[in-house]
Amino acid sequence: MIYTSTVQRSRPLAPGVYAPIPTFFKPQSEELDIPTFQKHILHLAKAGMGILLCGSMGEAHHLEPSERVQLIKAAREALDNAGFIHVPIIAGTGAGSTRATIELNKQAAEAGADYAIVICSGYFAGALDAAALKTFFVTVAEASPIPVMVYNYPGAAGGLDLDSDIIEDIAKSSSNICGVKLTCGNVGKLVRIAATTAVESFNQAYPRKNKDAPFLVLGGFADFILPSAFSRAHGAIVGLGNVAPHALVRLANLSFAALSNPALLSEAQHIQDIVARGDRTIALAGIAGTKFLLEKKSGYGGAPRQPLQRLTKAKEEALWEHENVKALLELEKTLEQQSVVRPKSSPPTTATDVDMSSTEVSVSA
């Protein structure tokens, strides 16, 4: 019997690690491969990984609005039917105009998304000053039925790079803004934003509209999850989560726990070292590299939607044989074998809420 949730549920946006899910396509036709998409989402959910759809890794720029809606519905269905009814969905809704983004937010909410993540359009980047960018995000957030996260990724926005002052101003100007993802990789910016927003005085002066949607400061790479935790940040949204979910969940758990238990720091540092090296190596291979590794590791992946291309055979072989990738996949294999999946009936308290005592692994430098 298929389980379908008909009750509006509260799915809090929690600190942790989230994976931007790839969109899988059928060969030749490039139509959506929904069964593979759902299979991958459940694999990540069972590892304790948070879920984000229709982002850069999901090739949102190559998707029709109706396809985004289809993916959100498919993800919600898969999670609910597997018992993961408490796992929230973050959906990418950035579009070319403010009007189109607002409409996508409404469609995403109706399809089952709990939160939206929005990148500004870079087509007219040269004409968008700080005031225009602030107006865009505040207008979108105020019109959205679900909380909105700011997505700062200059590489996919015509070079537009929101500084910490603008992001903090946006956060203060709309109570429906629930955080920021920093794929600019600027650690100093992350520290400054967290210093302003991840403190009780900010919460008191600028309470959020939705009590389940606090303002989260999230990195866009996996190479500074540990140090960012010590700067009050809340985790990361990283493509590497698709390839090594258990390793990233373990790293995030250790990083947060080490704040009060320094004895955990050594293991956290070692895992961070492996993750940081693997993250850079795989990130340089782009979407095609991540899909290739999934294909080798899990039996599914496929090609990106054109004009993006698969890696050449030589580049695929070099990626698979790279020492950084091998070390990461070995760690992931060990942690996956020792992991314990959260009972389906038990809601998570964070995106990475797994039993840490059951995932102990002996690691050596």
C-alpha cells in the first residue's frame, strides 16, 4: 500500500549537511529519470543527509518549470512512502526575473517543498547594484509562501558576489529569509555573517516569520565544515554529499559535538582532511564528474543534459584512480558499513541526526 501524507507537517530547517541532488536523465531522450532520482534521494536520506533539489548540481538552468515541480513531487512521494515524512525539501527556485521566481516559489510550495533557495539572475549582472539585489531577495521572500534561502554563487550568477553587508541587510529586512548558502567559498564572509546572525541578539531583534526556519549560515564546499562550526556556522550544502554522504554526516556530527567535547577534535580533523582533498578533486570535475562517480559506485548517474557533456574516458579514469578520491571512497565505505539508519518513525533533530556511537571508526593519519 502506498503511503501518502495528507496532513500539513512541520519539517524544521536544521543545522547539518545537505546534498544538492543531481537530476538524472534517460539516455538519448534526456527525459527525467524519476525512478533513479527517487532511489538516490532515499539512499541519502537513509544516511542522514539533507535534501536539496533543482540547484546547480541538479542542472536547474536546464529544467522547465514543470520539470522542477515534477521533481519536487517525486521527492516528497519517495520520502513519505519510505517513512521519511519529517525530512524537509529545499528547492531551487531562482529564475530570470523577480516575477518568475515568485511564481516558481508558489509552485514549489504547492508541489511539496518546505523551503526555497534562490540565486539572482546574472544575465543583467552589470545593471544590478546592491540596492537592486536587496530589493530582489526581499521582494521574493515577502511574496513566498515558504521561507527563502539566499544562494550566493558568483560562478552561476554572472559574477555577482553578495558581500556580507548585503546579506546581513537582506536577513534583517525580511523575516522570511531563512539563511544563506555561500558557494563563493569566502570563509571570512561566512565568519562575519555568522557573527551577526548566529547570536541571540539577532534572533531577538529580527525574529523569523517561521519558528521552524531560523537563519542558517551554510558553506557551499565541504573543505571547511569543521572550522566553520567553530565560527557559529551551521553546516554546508555540498555536491560531495551525493558521493560520500556517510563521511559528511560523520564530519558534521563530530564538528558540532567537538564544540563541547574537544576529545572528538582529532577524528574530526582527520576526516576533514580526507574530505577537503576529495572535495576539491571532485569539484574540479563538475557535474559530469559527480555523475560518473555515482555510476561507478552505485550503478546510476548518466550524462548531464546538453550542452553539458560527459567527461572523456581518460578524465573519468583519472578521476576514479585519483588518490584523493580513493581515500574518500574508502572512508565512505567503512562508515556506511558501520552506520545505523534512524528508525523511520523517529523525526530528526538535525539534518545529520544519526547515532554517533554506532559510527565509530578507527582512522589514522
